[in-house]
Amino acid sequence: MPPHQITKPRRHILGRAAIEISFIIFLFYANLLMGEFTRSNGRGKTLAFALHDIFTVNNLYIACFAALIGYFVFEFLRRKL
């Protein structure tokens, strides 16, 4: 077998994993952004202020951890069902 045929499925799996994890992180930040506007409806609350408030290092760690857990749970369920 040529070497490019062996690595193609691995790239496909890694690409799918990266897309799924990125989507979970996107949903996490979208949820934080919606919560930022519904929690405090103060006047003068701008999108820039809300983005500055939610994009922190701690939120990034939580998002990555939750995305990895979510990916592995969905991958387990995908193979089990």
C-alpha cells in the first residue's frame, strides 16, 4: 500500500474531531454571550464590553475541557449506537 492511503483516514478522523471540538467551543461562547446580555440588561452594555468580559483564559480552559468531554461522549455514543 502506498503511504498516502494509510494517513488519509487518520487525517479524516483528526479533521472531524477538530471540527466537532471547535463547534462545541463555539456553542459554549455563544451561550456565554447570550447570558451576558440577559443577565445584565444595563444601558450602555455594548458588544465589545460583553466580548471582553467573556473571552478570558479561565473560560477558554473550561471551553476546551468541556469540548473534549463532549467530543468523547458523542464519539462513544456514535460507536455504541
